[in-house]
Amino acid sequence: MTYKVDKLDETVTFKLPKKMIGLVKLILNFKGKNNDQMYGFYKSSYIEKGKEKYLLSSQFEPSDARAAFPCFDEPNFKATFDISFIINQSLEAVSNMPIKSSIKRSKGMKLVTFKTTPLMSTYLVYLGVGDFESVSGKVGNLPLRVLTIPGKKVYAKLALEYTKKFMSFYFKYFNIDYPLPKMDLIAVPDFSAGAMENWGAITFRDTAIFATNKSSSITKERVSITIAHELAHQWFGDLVTMKWWDDLWLNESFATFMSYKAVDFAYPKWDILGELYLDRSSAFLEDGLKNTHPISVEIKKSDDANSIFDSISYEKGSAILDMINDFIGDKPFSKGLNIYLKTFAYSNTYKEDLWDSIQKALQNDKKLKDVSINKMMKSWIENPGYPILDLKSNGKSLNIIQSRFFISGKKINNGNNWIIPMKYKVDETEYKAVIESKSTTINIPNNKRLIINPNQSGFYVTKYETPLIKKIFRDINSKDFDNKMIAGLVSNTYLLLKSSNIRIEEFIDLIEPGYKNISYPSLILLNGYLLGLYSIFYKTKISKKIKDLSLKLNQYIIKTVGFDKSKNDSEINKEVRFNAISNLVTMGDLDTSKKLSDISKKYFKNKSYDIDRNIKSSMYKNYALNGGPKEFEFLKKVYQENKDVVEKHIILSAFGYFNKSELYNKILDYSLSKNVKIQDSIYITSSFLILPGRDKIYFSWLKKNWQKLKNIYEPSTLMLLDFISELSYVNDESLEEEIKQFFSNKANLRFDVKSEYDKVIEKIDNNIRMLKNND
Ligand code: BES
Ligand code: ZN
């Protein structure tokens, strides 16, 4: 039989010997090589007792199953898989299903055969071979394991505990059994993303799963969210799958949203729902660009799906789900999901299937049964961007005008309206309304205070007249505001600043008086904003005000929660302390620096000195910030000798803090040295750009190394674009010109970085405009 390969399209076409009708059985022999580029069926390396060892693992989403075996590599072609390996007897094989048989062969080999999988998409198939060790347990009758490379299983126990808790939650919440007979979680030393939801065999980057009870609260949070996310996919994505990649959000938005529910259920004291506010904020910033895309977007070929694993599919999608969940209530929402999963198990869906299921769940709701969920959600899923509501009140009625919000401040009326599920609060009473038109007026009872979007679950910006907003901010001090709500208000105000609706002085004047009420999660948000603003304005007079506010805010936090850990610390205390100290270091607070220097002296002298994990990263950053060439050499040694992957990652993120100009290029070069895994280089470059004024140096380094970076990072890894994202700090016209010049060369603008590049240029334009407007 003859065949034709189209390399660009990644397809092979067979010419049948004669016309055939009915079922045709095609048997193909094929061979391949395990690459070391983290896609397809690839090779990952690690050092054991001084020797380099390998394991094999797979990463197929969205379209690299075809890099391992010929298949109809699209989500809608669900099939069953029979997988077997011939491997060395000392090794272990892992796949989606449990082992059916293992038969010894000659020359120390064995044939391992797995049970047949249920109907599933190719991108979820898993192949793994290695010298694994594991911890195991059960949830109900379901066997669970966490597998690691030799010597690391101590770091896997907590993950096992999390898995048990989250699985129990999903059993209850989805009300559908987990469909496979086992669940494995595998820590892979080389991994391009954070984790991947292969059905029954979830893979993780080691730093996204390794944790112990002593880990920092940030580490525990990240690990638990990642596990909860991938476990949610076992239902959302694996059992019920989108028909085509244009509905990728059905996977990612749900897993993101559900992960918070699961963690909140298992660890209510962590107040993890605060993360929703941080996610929403990042979605607002990305989706306020002209270069955004609707949540549901046309994808022509599988490869293009790579470009939508972004904050629109994850964070915006999750925010939209939170909005509808909050509007209709928890019960109908979870009932709707249950109908959806039951109806479409083992098959594929369009987004409408989801809304229809939720609509069914609302059948008996007197107030909401006539609201068309499909029509409402369509406007959020199919329109790019989100609305800003201009609000005017005369005390008796409120006029609302909606238009699309752009960070550039532009107002373009393209006639698209959103159907907004709006909540508002008049004094202590909450109301609901569905806003459809461009301009809407609603009657409002007499009141002392009116708040639109009171718990900030709505995905829109509100612009009150000045007296109204002043009244709200004045009340922040009255303590009857939840900190999540403060986070929402701060985020809303930051968007007004970015879009030049208000000036930076106004922004500071609104926020500053309430600084004592900033805590988790508003602290994390505000610190991020202040750091970003500092980096844009650092050459101007206003930078002092920004820095002063940041110092005042974080010093106050330390005054209230203490610099040192205490026995009664809540996770929230630990987290705000960590965040405050870290920002105090970056802003150059002397007192903090002195305390941290004392700690690092003791720690470097005696490694068993028990230091609070929550301040380790600040300690390393402070060490670098105050260090020179000698300290740089020392830190490299500390990094290379350290065996704890989480701490290694923390150390990498400190390298960028060395502040002696003669070290700049050495730091950046170190990121590409053989001592740093290619999955980790970005930690150094991104920390390099946190301190202001380094964009020129970074860009000339990037230019010089671009060819090399292109060779290191294949498009499938999605990692090259991270090096471009870092340029979004640029706020200088001549540098922007240089960047444009460089990327006007088609060879430099590889297809996998194109959409990130467009966004970065828009962000630079916004920085420059913001500087000018606030002059
Ligand atoms: N399905 C993704 C992994 C993925 C990402 C595959 C990009 C192909 C391209 C997985 O479920 C995921 O979302 N992982 C996240 C972690 C999560 C906690 C947000 C990741 O890798 O960052
Ligand atoms: Zn996911």
C-alpha cells in the first residue's frame, strides 16, 4: 500500500489498493525516537548517585499523540486503546489502565500489557516507563498512587493525602463515579507545562506536586490547586470532552473553577476562594486588550489550539462560571453540571450542551426559569472583551450604560452588548437584574449606600460618578467589607487607572486611607499592581509615592502578623507575611533586609538551621540583592548542590535580584547553561525583570540568544513565548521600535510566539500612553 506524508500538516494519507466498502482493518508498522524536547513520547533525565538516568513519559495535548503513534489525533475521534510495552524487567510501565499481564521474555526483558481503555480521546493517552518508586493508598475502593523517581517519595505523601480529599469531594459534587479502575499521579523531572490530565495517569512537573507538611503555604496551595485541577479534568475533559478545540474552555475553565471549590471544601480555613479574585484580575488585564479573543474561538487545525491555553480560556472562563454560579446559586449550578456529565459521558459536546443542562436545572426556579441561560452566556463566550458600566444615580433611579472596555481607553461602539447577570446591593438588601440593553434605568429605593456587583463576581468594570465611588471607598474603613470585595474594588480601580479613566494620584488617594484593611487577597493584588506601576513610573516623581504606599502597607502587615512565624499562625497569616516580606525586599526596606541577612548568615553556616519556609525565597532574594560577584558564585554552588527541587526553583528566582551591572549578562547566560534544565530557565529571566530599568539589557541579551532559544524550545513546548512575555515591562519608545524592528524579520517571529508578540506590543503601547497621560 502506498502513502503520502504531509510534514507541515502532520498527516499521512494512504492509498487503498482498491475501492473498499464497510469496515476496513488497517495495520500499520511504525517506529519513532524518544526526543528530549518534552513533547510526544519523550525522554526525561535525572541524576542518581552521580549518574545520569532516564525515564520515558508522554505529553500529547493538544496534538502530539501523532508524534508517538499514527492515529486520528482529534478529540472527537474517541477510541479504545490496547497498550503494551516490551521493557527491561527492572523497569516499571505506567499507562491509563491497570496492568493486565506481565510476562518475562529473554535477555532480561518483559512484555507488559494493559487492560483496554474505555472510549477516550488520543490526547489523553499516557505512556510511561521508568525506575519509579511510589506511595499508595485508597479512596473508597479506588487504588491511588503517586510515583516519583528514586529517592523522592517522601515528597509525594502530601499529594496522596490531597488526592484522597479532592476525589471524595468530586465523587459527591459530580455525583458520578470515577470511571477508571485506578488513579496514578506521576512526577516527571522534565515537563513543559505544570501538569497534564491524562486519564488515570496524571503527570506533573515535580515542583507542582512535591510538598511536605513543612512546605511554605504558597507551595501547599500551588500543589493542591494543581492536583484538584487535574482531578476535575478526569470528569470535565476526560469523561466528557469538547468536540473540537474551539471549546477548549469547557475543559480548562471548568478545571480551574472546580479546583477552588475542591480545595475550599477540603481546607476551608485557607480561604482559597480568594484566588478567584486574583485570577479574575489577570483575566481583566489580558481581556482588556484589543488583541484578545472570545472564550470560544475558531481553531482551524489542531496545532493552533496551542495558542489558546491562555488566561482567557483559564481565568476568564473560570470567572464567567463563577458569575453564573453566583447568580443562579450553588444548587442549580451543580445540578446542571450533573445533568451535563450524565448525558454526555464517554462522548463529546458543544458549549450549548452545557447551557441547556443548566437551563434544565432551573426549570423549577420561579424567578430564573424564564432567563435564557444559553442566550446570556453566549454573549460572554462569543464576544471578545467585557463591558464597562457607566453608572449615574439621582438617588431614586440608576442609569447604566454599557460599552466594551479597552485598557487603551478607546471607546469603540461595535454594537455588541452583553447580557449581564447583575447583582446590586442597596444598603443591606441584595437584588438581581438582567441588563440587556445599551442603556438601562432601574429604580432604586432610598439609600445610604448603593453597590453594584457587591461580591465582585461579575465580569465587568463599574465606573461610578466620583461622589459615589468616594463613598464606597470611605466605607472600606468601616470594616463591614469582606476582603475579597476590597480586592474586587481595588482591581476595578486599577483598571480605571490603566485605561486613563482616573489619574494615578486619584488611584493612590482612593486606596491609601484604607491601607490598614488590606489583607488576603487584596494585599496580593495591590502589591502586584504597585510593583507594576513602580516599574513603569520609576523614572518619574510619582514613583516615590508608589514606593511609600507599598512600604507603608507592607510594614503595617508585618506589624500586625509579626515578622517571625508563630505557633498559632493561620495559613492566611503565613501567606500575607510571605507576600509582605517579599515586597519589602523588592522595594528595598532596610529593616527587612537586615533581618533577612542575619537569617541567611545562620542558614548558610548551618544548613539544618530551621528556617521558616515561607521566608526562604525572600531570604535568597535579599542575599542576591546585596551581593556581588563572590555571592553570585556562591549562590550558583548552592543551587547546583541542592537536591530539593522546590528550593532549587526558589533559588533560581533569586538570581535576577543581583543588582551589580557587571553581573547582568552573566545572570542571563546562566539561565541557558547546562546547570539549569530548559524547563527552568524562565525562572531566572523573569526574576531579572522584576527590578525596574533592566528592559534594554534583557532585550539585547534576548536578541543575541534568539536563535539559540528557538533551537532549544520546539513550538510544542509553548515555552519560547515566555521569553517574549517578559518584554511587557518595556515603557520606552525607542526600545519598542527596536523590538518591532527585530521581529519584523519573519524568521524571528516564529508562529508559536506570534499572538504573544502582538499582545506584548499592545501592552508596551499602553505603558507608554499611561506614562504620558499621567505626566
Ligand atoms: N491540560 C493542561 C495541560 C496543558 C497545557 C496541555 C498546555 C497542553 C498545553 C492542564 O490541565 C493544565 O491546565 N495545567 C496547568 C496547571 C493548572 C493548575 C492551571 C498548567 O500546566 O499550568
Ligand atoms: Zn487544565
